[in-house]
Amino acid sequence: MLDVGKWPVFALLPPEELRLIRQACVFGSAANEALYITVNDEVFALGTNCSGCLGLGDLQSTIEPRRIDVLCGKKIVSLSYGTGPHVVIATSDGEVFAWGHNGYSQLGNGTTNHGLTPALVSTNVLSKRVTEVACGSHHTIALTTDGEVYAWGYNNSGQVGSGSTANQPTPRRVSSCLQNKVVVNIACGQLCSMAVLDNGEIYGWGYNCNGQLGLGNNGNQQTPCRIAALQGVNIIQVACGYAHTLALTDEGFVYAWGANSYGQLGTGNKSNQALPTLINTDKERMVEVAACHTSHTSAAKTQSGQVLMWGQCRGQAVASPHLTHFSGTDDVFACFATPAVTWHLLSVDGDDYLTVAQSLKKEFDSPEISDLKFLVDGKCIHVHKALLKIRCEHFRALLNETDEDNIEIHQFSYLVYRAFLEYLYTDTINLPPEDAIGKLTTAPHFFYKLRVHVDISRSRSPKHTHLCFVLVCSGLLDLATFYRETRLKRLCQETIKRGISEENAITLLSAAVKYEARDLEEFCFKFCVNHLTAVTQTQAFADMDHELLKNFISKASRYGAFKN
């Protein structure tokens, strides 16, 4: 599973869909468009669909994922996007597909008509195997297995490398100084292009008014020029920001040059640099540099796994590399870049590496290596004693007093207890969808354990289903109170607040009073007062405990609820 949770555009995807994502890319002027590939090699898109950049065949925005049929089954190995935006991909077969904005022929099809669906780029590259693509604002470059570079699209500053400033409507090989040389890595700034050779040399061409080509001057270049200042330095990776460039050496050093108004060069000041400048990274060996042509943010990852960031970070100018708590450079762009797009195609690690948190989540209720089993409502929940002792004082005391491998639970329902145990593994409340809860909670014993009365004859109604969902949270609140799990109690209260309605408000108020959840009690009380007419007409109000009713009327009166 690929963790895309830090990008808001994925927030509405259900957990079962998120678990299938293997690759993803977030792009757009406000990070409001996304593509993702599942483990089944299906490709989906969602977002605002500016210029048809989602490849769905129309210009309709979509808040829910829609499948791009023509790309399903194509194994995507490289993806890049422009600011139009246009999108370009390379597949494992070496094919190139492009779609979206095409005002400058950046799709390489010889026209300036926008492409609403992915189309094969054929001219001059059909017989080639492309391994990597990179996009500037409105131009595209592609790298082949032979180490050749092809370019097309907008060329006002020479970024296509053709020797002129005329736009290039179809792919054209970038030759000149790259003739008979083998390129191994490419990148694009907004209006410039960069290429790293197999011998460690680095070349740049295109716009250079901020010194982003690293040539020691500010003149645009219409053909590739070698960065002479890095003679004898072996570059292995290049990354381009909006108007700055980062380069990583084989010894783990990072050089930067170009625009620096936000401190994106990491030099400790905001002065532009037309020549490569070595960044001080406290002698840590770097293994990756990251930048994106849509932003002024920079990032790097050390050999030990630490992540540094600098440049424009959520509106602040960070002029020197700043150590973060992130595990990857992708997180820097998700949390601090403007816009919060991805700087490259996100992919699951080749070895399916899982973080500690992901590993724990995966092993919850898995019988394979568990050493303890809870029996609740006739169902089993498999857990690990060591983890329960670490996470919960109640279990530490309980499990130190017993060697039992099977423990029966009678005071809580299966749904509630399972949600509690899963919380200990994940730090989140994860309940099944409301419709599933509705089906699972039609049995009278469920409500008996929650200590509430619900008319079972209405068990198929949507209101009942929603009430069941909230009541499960109430049961979890009861458990959190019983086990003195303060944080879980707080999470339950927040979940219940989001599910309150005129139909269930009195039931939730009763639960809040019973479990001494003061904040939730006040929230439910105010909700009841603000919807007093509707709330007093519910069955729950009619069945309200006499003492609670008396206190409610007294408090509501003081609150001014009965004034004309």
C-alpha cells in the first residue's frame, strides 16, 4: 500500500480503495488533480480536470475516481506534468502517452489541440524505448534506453534544445553537444532542461536569467551546454525547481544554483547563484535530491534516512537545510510545498517495505503470529500480548496476572471491542461502514450491551443504521472510560459529535452524562437546545430518564431556551 494520506485530494477515498494504490501523482495549480495506479494495474483519475488533463475524454471535474480505460494494463514507469497542465507517461514497453493542455504542441502530436484522452506519441520515438519523461511548464523531454534525449513543445527560451526559439510540434532528438553521448537522467525547470551523462557530466539548456543552467552567466542557451564548473565532479542525479537546480554527486554531496529568493539553494542567504554552490549538509551523505518545477521548495534525503528541506516552505523562506521528522522527500512536498504537488511519480518501494506503523496495522487480528485470542459474541480477535502491555495499562496489569491464551469478554460487543483493540495498533478509530453496522446490530443483545433501548422493528431504516454507528462509538466511549484510555475517549467524543442528529441527540446526551464526558455533554446539550422543537418530538426524549429530564429542563431554562 502507498501512503497518500498527506495529500487532501485523496481524503474522500474509502480505506479499501486506498489500500489498492501502488503509484500516484498529484498535480495542478492547487494540487487539485491526481492520477493513481492500483495493484491490478488499473489507472484512475480525479480532480478539477483543467484542459482535460485527467484523460477521461471530457472536461468534467470529478470528486470521485474515474477509470482511464486506455491506460489500464499499461505498466507506467515514469510520469511528469506541466503547468497547463499536460501529462506525459512512459510505460514499461517504452511507449509514451500524452494528454491535456496542448497550446504549444507539448503533447508532441503536431497540433495545438488539447488532448482529452491519452494518445500515443509516435513521431521519431515509436521505434525507441523511452524510460523517463520530464515536463517543464509547456515543454516535454524524454530519455531512451540508448541514452538519447528527445524534446518537443514550447521553445521561447531554447528549452527544446533545437538551436532556435521556434516551438517544436513533434519529438526531435536533442543532439549538438549530446551527440554520441549517453544520458542517464533528465529534469526540467519551468523553461529549462537538464541532462546527466553516464560519465557524470551535466548539461543544461533553455532559460537562464536566474542562472539556473549553472554556466556562470544569465544568457539563455538554445543548445545543451556543459556545466564546466563541475569538471571532475561525478553527478548522478539532477532535480529542477521553478528556476533553480539541485545536483547530487556520487560522493553524496549536493550542489545548487539558480534563483534563490526563497532560500531554495540552501546557502544560508537569498542571493542567486549562476555557478554551482556546494550546500553544507553537516557532512551527512545524501542519497536523493528533490525539487519540482512548480515550486521553490528543495529537499534531500540522507543515507541514514533523515530528510532535509529548505526554500519556500508554507510561505516561509528557509535559507538553510532544515532537519525534519519525515521519512521521505515526498512528505516535504505534501506538507510544505506551494502547491502541494508530487515532485515525481510516487511508488511503493520495490521490496514492499512497511513502516513500523504499517507493520503493526497489518498484523492486527492476524492469527499467524498472535499469542492471545479474545472471544467476544462468539467471534475471535487475534492480538499480541507484548503490544497490549506496551499500549494499555489495563492490559499490562491483566496480562501480568494471567497466562491465559484465550480471554472471554462479556461486557462489550464485538464491534466495540474490536475497534478498541485496533485502536491500540493504529492510533485511530476504524469502524466498518454504517450499512455494515446496521446489519450487524439488529440483534437485541447488541443493544443490551450498549445499555440503550432501540426499536428493532425499525432496524432497516437509514436513521436506525446511522444511530447504530453512533451508538457503537458510544459503546467505545464506555470502554474508554472503563479502561481509562483518555485519548481514545477524546477521539470517541469527536466521532460522536460528527454523527449527532435530532434523532439521536438525547441518546448521546444520556451517554455523555453517564460516562462523564463533560465536553461531549455540553456539545450535545447545546445541539438539543438549538434544535429543541424537533428533539422534544423524538421517542428518545419521551423515554428520557426522569432525573436527566429534570436537569435538562432546568439547564435549558437557564440557557433561555423557553423564552418567547
